[in-house]
Amino acid sequence: MSKPPFEEIWRRILRHEGETFYTKTRLPFTYRIEGNALIPDRTEYPLHKSNFEKAYLLVPIGGPGEINQIVRGPAYVWAILHDPRISEGNW
């Protein structure tokens, strides 16, 4: 099964803004979007769309530790990309 283009994944991320997601260690968080940045409520640190695009090239990923050298906020990036609302069973 081939993965959808990243822009489709980003649209899904945009659609679920404000909903609760969980890190691998089950910490709840929500996020808001400002331009091309996603801001988790647990940090207020903006994560640029490019972080998600870099990680998306590697999914499925076993955990955030596998991407901590290539993206900022790996726990959030991993959690969002591996959530069923975003992956829709594609990985």
C-alpha cells in the first residue's frame, strides 16, 4: 500500500487542530496551527511543517527516539503522524 502525498497528511493535521492527541508515553496534548507551524499546548514551541514532512518520509517509525536527530519535537511529531486520525491505517 502506498502512502498518500504529504500534503494530504498536512490537511488531516489541520483538520484535527484542537483535538487531544497522546505521546507514546500517553501524555495528552492539543495543538494549534499558526501559518506553517504547529504549536503543542505542552510546550508553546512552534514545530514547522517541514519537521512533519521529514518524519513522514520515514513512517512507520517505532518511536520518537528514531527521529530525535532529524526533527524538533519528536514526541509530538511521532504522536501526530501515528495517530489513526492522521494515518488512516496507511502505516
